[in-house]
Amino acid sequence: MTDSASPDAASASPNRKGTFPRLINPFRNLFRACGMAFKYRWSLLLSALCSIGVAFMWGANIGAVYPFVEVVLAGKSTHEWIDERIESSTQKLTDLDAQRAALATQLSQLETAGQGSSDESQQLRTRIAKLENDRPGVAAQHSWSLWAQPIIHRWLPSGPFSTLVFMVVFLVVGTILKGALLVANMVLVARVGQRTILDLQNLFFRRTLDLDLGTLGTSGTGDLVGRIRGETGAIGNAVMTLYGKLLREPLKMVACLTGAALINWRLLLLSVIICPFASYIMIRLAQSSKRANKRSMEESAKLMNRLFQALTYIKVVKAFTMEKHERARFKHTANDVYKRGMKIAFYGALARLNNEVLGIGIICLSLLAGGWLVLREETQLFGITMCDTAMTAGQLLTFYAFLIGAADPIRKMGDVYNLMQTGVVAADRVFPMLDRESRVPSPKKPVAIPKQTAVLEFQDVRFSYDTGGEVLKGLTFRLEPGTALAIVGANGCGKSTLVNLLPRFYDPTAGTITLDGTAINQFRLKDLRRYVGYVTQQTMVFDDSIMENIRYGNPNRTDEEVIEAAKRAHAHTFITTQLEDGYATRVGE
């Protein structure tokens, strides 16, 4: 395998399922991972319900500020408070109706006197219109109080101190319930994320093993290891973030913004006027961070290749005293990874700063506008109606509490930013690998392979690797059963290539290889490779016992058959006399 990374450009073109190009949907590959996670739909559904519960309790606990300020600090009970609200709203409605009637009478008198178009008449009409605009808000407040009065009188405490005790108990129980829902949400999301990582790793490994050697040769071993270990983990973290924090925190924010809107939706709109500018900055940061994440993963794959090659060929390194050279190469690549990591951290810090400024900006705007309305007992700001009735200090404090509650999820979304960008880049590196097809496929309708020794024939076989010219040029020969053939030639003349064509590690670029007249690409790959005996040039030992290494090609063989094979290979005596654990001795790396 080479040092070059697999061509990720494939992710910029439609995949085999016909989805849109990556340039149209930059999250396409990550959404494919999210789709894989959806097989655990019940865990996702329960986690979503827990997120909704967390958001509701978050908003409810913050909303408790209002009765605390309006009721407890005023030394009242909830019964007294609701009764006073009804009495106050009733009096306001009476006063509004009386004022409107008086102004209407004055206007009628002016119109009778022929002064209907005078400045005084216009002022009266303006005042009447203002009273008519104020009345619906007061009427709605009055209707709500009348609806809530029997509920409060029946279910809530009647004394000031008992009201305080009730609120404290409500906050404690609400916090415990919110915490329990949060734990359940995080555990369920972690289960989905870890299962998705496991599924991706199994799928990646299976697809990689199914590829032909030519396709595998375009990726370095370290690169493949990095993708199956690091990138799948990054995708899993992004899935956990998407179904966890990215769902939970916005719901908490929506709960708080809904509470603020119920108090004064116009003031809320004024407060969030800076959001578009902050969103533009976030989009630009996302683009830069994605590029930095992609380069970081490429450099990490290169670093893994450096390490893997140096340790795999450590004898060669030591034989040629190349330790200093390898250290220098490793250090250079590690420094590149460090620089990319610092750039990612910088963009993440900027994203967090952007969110912090957004949150404090919203609060400051509402503080200035809301403070002016309360201190001056106004309902308008620069001639624009901001509320139907003058806001109280309790309403304003609760409004601020909701905005602060919304700012906390916004701040936490800064942590989400880096995880999601890393997940997007990781998905763009993993899924193109999963979409690759083997250039040596097994036939859909395979032919039965000969049971007896067959005639092997090469007919004008030509072969060339992707990176060079033809290695085999019109090779033709026939090998009868029971005969032997030796291929002799200089290095690079194609001896190993010729042998690799027999078990279809590669397919010829032209010509045909047949067994008893049937092209070998008509046989099932598994049958063909079991039919062909193959001894590699390198000695390869797996991390397992000697018994399992000998049995590797046929796991169903018994221990007695393995021992018999070792005897035929003249290895039995060495294994049983020189090794302390005999056939149970573990070998390999």
C-alpha cells in the first residue's frame, strides 16, 4: 500500500444511491450516518422526549422568578395576588371605558360645532385610538386572571410563607426531575452514538476486506486505520451531539424565548435584532473550520502511515541506520498536525466568543429598552408600541431571567460547533470509502468450479497497474494437469503479477484466463481462492496461537489435523520441544 490517501473527491459527486452532490448539501454524508443511527429509533424517541422534558423544566424553573418577585417579595399569598390583579384589571377596564366615553363626547361636541377637522379634534381621535389599542391587552389580562382565580384558590397555598415553601419545593423537585431526564437523555444518546460507531467500523472493515488489491493500494495502511478508528469515532461524536445537545439545547432556548415572548414579544424581537449578523459570522467560521479539520485529518493519516511504516520495517530502519531520518520525518508531520489542531482550536474559540457576544448583546438591548419602558411607565419606544400595558418590575426581571436562560444554551452551542465540523469532515472521508466498488467482483450467476485438477490456460493476457505501463504483454500458455511450470525473470518483469492473477487479486486488462475452458471470472471468488494454493513471499503471522495460525485458512480443521499438518511441515518437534506452551504459544504482534 502507498502513502497516498484515498481520493476523497468522490464525495463531491453523486454517490451510487443518486443523492445530491456534496457541494449542494455539505452535510450529506453526515446525514447518512444519522440515518444509520435511526435504526435505534426507540432510543432516539425516548431521548427526544427526555430533551423536551428537560427544556420544559428548564423554562418552568426560570419562570418561577415571576411569582417570587410579584408575590413572595411583596409579602402576599397567591390568593391575594390574583384577587388584586382582577380588581386592578377591572378598575383599568372601567377607567378606559370612562375615558373613551368622555373623549368621544368631547369629539362629538366639536364635530357638532363644525370643528371636526381642527387640531383639537385630531388629538382627541388619537387619544381615543390609543385607548382602544390599550383595551384588548387589559381585557386579555383580566380574562386570564378570571380563569386562573379558581385554580389558584383551590390548589395553591393561601399564606405568604406557605407560598414561599411551595415555590422552594417546586424548584427542588423540578431540578431533580430535570436532572433525571438529563441523565436518561445522555445515556440514551450515548447508546445510539456508540452503536453507530460500532456499525460504521464493522461496515468499513467489511467493505475494505471486499475490495480488490488495486483499489486498496490507493490508500495507505495508516490512513485506513485512522479512518476506521479516528474518523468513525468523530462521526459517532457528531451523531451524539446532533441527537443530544443539538436537540436539547435549542429546545431549552425555545422554552425560554417562548416565556419571554409571552411577557413581551415585541421587546423580544427588538432584542434579537443582532442575530443575523452573528449568524453570518458563524457561517464564515464554519467554512474555515471545515477546511482546517479536513487538512488536520489528512495530516493525521500521514502521521499514522509514518509510524506504521517505521515500526513495520524497523529492521530495515536499523540496518541502514535511518533512525535520525525517520525521527525527522515523524517530527515534521507531527508539527503539521499540531498546527492544524491549533487552527481548529482558534476557530472554535472564535465561535464561542461569537456566541457569548450574541448572548450578552441580546440581554443588553433588552436591558436598555425594557428599563426605559419600566422606569418611564411607557408602552412605546420611538413611537412604536412595545406593549399593551406598562410593564412591571416583576415582568421585566422575569423577561431578563428568560433571556439569560436562553443565553446559556447559546453559549453551549459553541462547544457543538467544533464537534459538528469535525463530524462533517470525518463523514466526507469515510463514506466515499464505503461507496467504492471492487474492480474484481464475484459473478452474480457463478459457474461451479471443476472438482478435479483442470487445464489452466492464459490467452493473450495483458495487465497494467494504474500507475504504470503494461507489465504483461500478450502472455499465452497452457498448463496441463500434473505438470509444473517455473517462471524466471528479472525483478519487475511480472512474475508475482502473473501469480496474483490466478486467485483474481487483480483482473487482466485484456485477454482471458481459463480453467477447463471456463473463464475464472465466472467462478465465485470464494470457490476460486479455495481452489488455488498460494504461498506468499513474506512470512505473515497473526496475533494468535500457533494452533490458530496454522488453522487460519480452514477454521473447521480439528487439532489433530493441525498437528498432522505441522508434522508434514517438519515443525511439530520444534513447536513441542522449543516452545513452553507448545501449540498454545501466542505469536505475531
